[in-house]
Amino acid sequence: MMRYLLLFLSLLSFHSFAQSSIVAGSNDETTLRDLQLTGRYDENASFTSRPLWVHQDSLYRTELNQLAGKNQQKKYFNAYPLEWEQRYNTHSYWGRNDGPMMSVKGYQTLLRGGISANTKFLDLQLIPELYWTPEASVKTVSLGQSALRFHVNKFPVGVSLSKENLWWGPGVFNSLMMSNNAPGFEHISLHTRRPLKTWIGHFEFQLIGGNLESQSTQPFENQQLRIFSSVYGRDPKARYFNAINLTYSPRFLKGLSLGLNRMFQRYGGDGMKGGSFMQDYLPVLSSIFKNSAGGLEEDARERDQLVNLFMRYAFPKANTEIYGEFGWNDHKYNIRDLILNPDHAAAYLVGIRKIVPLSNHRRVGIELELTQLEPTNSDVARPAGNWYVHGQIWEGYTHQNQIIGGGVTPGDNTANLRISYSNGLRKQSISLERYQHDPRFHSVAWTDVAIAFKHQQPWKEHFLFVAGLDMVKRKGLFWDQGNDALNFQLSFKSYYYW
């Protein structure tokens, strides 16, 4: 009954443009980021807390109208495109940042679509997902990128009930903390609906609490694709997840965004053991150092933490941006520990993007990003293990057995280069990647070198097609010397815009 009541309320008092979210990691998000670097999108957008929420028609329809010289039409609903993605790996798994899609070879497919509408008090977003792969005999139907948001007219802070993917931090190919690599998980969120303007600059935040799940019959990405019971001999449990994203953009340095991400997870039954409400449900608001949190008492709470700092600096006049993240997979005991051993349990990500405008609708993009999850040399004297794996939570930083972060498995390093050419809605790109698998803890090197080609092509008024080919040379596969392989990944996405 409640679902029908909410649906009825959401159909009252429409705004002229329904608020919609740009799905995290999508082509539309990349387009908005390119437009910002050419001075054609909001300069205050930090792109460090996604999905982005916008009051506009789809970018496809907007771009189509601009090319035809038409004005954007007012709508009472936003209809999300019907999206059908298909993928086939010939030899072994390849791919990440793809939501429900799994690390399997062979064929898999994802179907997504829906609508959104809003009132003065509610935003309703219904975007279910259907996923199927015969290789692992998995078929799932979920709410996908659906969300229900509560707000007061134009007040800049709201509350959401959501299952959509979140992407925190400025990374493009990866993220240390949160991306669309795993399926979205159920969460409640207190968040800004747009940057908060103050006399010292703009602020954005998102505070969430949610539930992470595991599947005992499926392999874990952070356990080298092994079944959980074969690793620890116990069944996975549901976990409570608490995280916060904070971003500050100084008024005196236009284009600069600085921020912090912090998360905790614990098993569902480990709360309510005499601890306070803050310790049980909002630990991200507790002290950042372990000594202030009770020292060894923190370890006794049986919960894991991740924390990272990030920055993004956009230079629209130079059509360029630089960004980076640096994080820790463990608490620092105190500020002395931070100063003397800053690289303990640490990982980092750095990147640069350059847009070369050629005309009003033509541009070239150059992107370079490095991700380093391999433990540093301090691990020799003070073992910390790999990023995304720690001592208290056996499943690690995963949901539905997939890593919530950037999809780079624990201890891995990657280098990505992508060059693209856009002409209106047409786009071609070539990507190169070098991927090292857990080099710290294996004497045999496993290194993948990949080259990928992608072509995006509109057709008539309602269709958009994206075809891709990835060729991956795998040397020392599964750390087995001489075990080399060549994998081809064929992908095809089709969109229908209503």
C-alpha cells in the first residue's frame, strides 16, 4: 500500500523540469565533465560525489536539439533511455566498473530503463535492472538505480532512500573508495542537492548508512575469484555500512576541490553491544585517530575502516584538470604515527585530463590515470595486507562479492591512457592499459596489457549505439609462469531515447 501512496504523491505538483541523476560512470557524466573543461557547464561542480543531479532533459536530447538548432522542450517527466548492454569474453574475465556484471568469461547482458518525476517535496526515480549470464547460471532483477528523495522545495539538503551506485572521489577509471564496480546497495542518505554556497566557498556532503550482502555460492573479487567457503570455511554475513563524503571548493581558488571520504563496516549482529548510537551507527563521525577512539578498544569492536583524502583542480581556460586520491586501509594511532609512517596501509591514485576544442561540437580528449594499491615497503616491518582486505571483516570491501571501490583487486596497480575524438554525438576512442596483479606477494609476475577501441554512433532520432573491442595479452595468468593467454572482449550497448 505504501508504494502506491508514494507513487501517487510523486505525481502531484510537477516542476517544469524533473530532476534526474546522471548514472555514475556513464557516458553522460563524461560528457558533462568535458563540457566543464570547455566552459559550457557549471564551474562549481566538483565531480567528486556522484551521481550528479541535474534539472534538464537527457544529454542526448539536449545535444540533438542543439545540433538541429532547436530549443530544449519543457517536460513533466524524464524518461531514462532503454539501455541494453551485451558483453562476451573469449578466454577469461575482463572488465570492471560495470555494476551487476560479473567477473566471468563468456556472455552476459544487462537491461536498464525507467522514469523520474518530482514535486516540491519528493523526487521519484525508478530505474530497474535485469542481469543474466549463462556462464554462472545467474539471473537477477533488482531496483537498480532507483531512488526516492525527500526535500523541502528549493532547500539545498535532502534525504534519500536509494539503491543506486555511488562514485566518490575525482577518479575516472578507478576510485579508491566508491564506484559503480559492484551492484548498488540499499542505503539511506543525508546529502546536499547542490553545492552549498558560503562566503568562503562551496561545500558538498553525503552521509550514508546501508547494508552490504554476500553470496556464498559465487566467487569473491578480492579473493582471487575463489568461493568464500573455500577461503575461510564460514558463511558470509550481512554487514552494516556507514560512510561520509565531504568536499570543499574554496572561493579564492576557482576550480579547486578538496575532500575526504571515510567508511566503516561491521557485521550486522555486532552492533548494540553496549556501545553508543554514534559508535554503532555513525562511527564515521568519531575520532579519526585510534588512540582517541580507545586504542585497542577500537580493534575489539570488530569493524574495518577506509579513509582517503582527494583533490581535483580544473582549469577551464586551459581545458585541463588534474586530480588525485591518497588513502589508508587502517586507522592511524595518532598524529605522530601519521607523520612517521604516512605510507603504512596506503594507496593512491593520480590523473590528468586535457580537452582540445576543435569547434563548437568537435573535441579531442586525452586522459591518463595511475592507480597504486600495492603495499609500500613499510609493509615489511609493519604488515598491513592489501588494500580492500583487512583483519576484521572476512569478506573485505565488497557487495555481492564485487569490490565497491574501483574494481582493481587488492594489491594491484594500473596505468590507463585514453585518447578520444568527439563530433557531436559521434565518438571514437582508443585506450591502453597496463595491469599488474598483486606483485608484492607473488614471486611470479602476472601482467595484463590491453588495447581497447570504442565507437559511439547515433542513428536517426532515438537510437545511440556503442560498440567496443578489447584485446588483452595476459602474461603469467594466475601467477603461473608460462601461462600466457590472449583474451578478446566484445561489447555492444544500444540506447533508445524516448
